[in-house]
Amino acid sequence: MTRLNLLKGTFVAAVAIVPLTATIGATSTASAQGEVLEFDLATIGIETGTISPEGEKTDSTDFEIQWFVDYTGAVTWEIQGPNGDQQFTSELAGSAQEQGGSEVTFASQPNHPYDPETYPGETLESFLGRFPEGEYVFTGVTSDGSRVRSTAHLTHDIPAHPEVAVEVDDDEVSFSWRPVTDCFDDVSCDGVEVVEYSVKIEEDDVERDNFVDGGFTNGASRYQEGHYLPEIICDDRRCEVELGTDFFVPGNSYGWQVFAIEESGNSTYRADTFVFPEDERDRGDRDDRRRGRR
């Protein structure tokens, strides 16, 4: 999956329209035989992204499958698909087995169905055929020998990419898009229910140490690093978020992603970049700072 590097400095905003159906925490209960512990925290989903603010598909559009499982003390994991085929195994070795693990996240190699010149033979149909809809079974063994089990349901209900408009001026940067209600156009599905949107912004040329790293979710603004993080507002026709100038350094380049997350956990995003404008005085001040660091 083509991703933006989010390690330098990142602002994240999200809005949840209704609670996600994915589990929030693990709850373990013994089975009637007392042999296997059933738990809830396992997820599987498909993510697709494209590097373009307009149009549905480009050469950059790709797909990947993502697994996540979390159980404290686990040392081995196995994932089986709906047809009973083994799709993933992992095992801690040596002294790490004594400690045990917890979270395991895995993503497949991206599939690039719309770039046949670079990736010949890759099709969306073949990708979805490798990961059919249905129940995936996660089984593990903990450091004390207990066996644990969970399940997650995969669908092919993949939402269309958000069609994002970005407006940049001296006063603010705004992102807007129509609510996503359609399936990705090359996927056969009965409809999608997007339950969350998320906006991520990366500062490409970091000139400060206190870039905002936080988020907005569930209708409550958070105060962090001297800023109230902005709210994503959605109605039936439009979603938007506005960021003031205090979030940006004039003249710097920023990468952005807007995610639409379906109730199944499948997600799509659209990504691109923008440069925050600077006037002549800002440009001169920045050049002076750079000369002072030499």
C-alpha cells in the first residue's frame, strides 16, 4: 500500500458517525470444556488508497489485506480462511517465548490492478479471490500453554474513494468531500455504510519540534500542544474540516490523506500534497533562520 511517511510530524483528525462495529477491548471467557479461551479482539479488513484528489482510479491505486489480533501472553498465532486454508502463522522463539507477546499486525503485499505495465497479471478479481468473504479463525497458544481463539468476518464491501477538494489560502486550509455512500466501482457489493472519516496530515519539512500530534473523534474537541484540534463536520451532503494558520509553517509542503472507514472495517483513502503559501516577509524570515543554523 502506498503510504505517506507519518513519522516526522503528524496531525490526525477523525470523526465517528456511529460506533464502529470492530471490538474495542478483549474479554476472555473459558469455553464449556475449559480447554479454549474465546476472546474478541481480532480484526480483518481491506484497505485501498490512491494518490489523487480526483477520479476513482489511477496507477497508484492499490489494495491490501490487514489482520490484527491482540491477546496478552500469546507466543504462536495461526489464521485460517473461510475455506479452512492456513493464511498466516507466527511464533516467538527462544527467551521471547517466556515473556509472551500481545499485539500482532500484518499487512499483505499491495495489489496494483490498475498499473498492468509495472505489475502485469495483478487484477482485483484475483486479489479478492485469495481473500474470500467469510469468517476467519484466529487461534493462538500463550506462554503458559493455554489455547485461545477468536474470529473476524471479512466482507468485500469496499467504499469508493472520497472525492476531496482542498482549498489553501493565507488564513486557513480546508478539506471537503461528499459523504461516501457507494461501493468501489469494480467491486460487487450490496452497499456500504461509512461509520468514520479520518484526516491525516504530514509535515514534510519540519522546522519546529511541537507539531500537533493528536486527533478529533466522537464529537469532542481535544486540546493538545496549545491547539484545539478542529472538528470534522458532516451532514447528508458535505463533510469538511478547517485548519487555521497556526497549524502550518509558511512555505512548507504537507502530505494529506482522507480516509473513509466502512462498518466492516474496510477502508479507502485519497492522498495528495499541498504547499502552505508564504509572503515575501515570511520567506525572508525563514531564510534568515536557515542561515543562522549554518
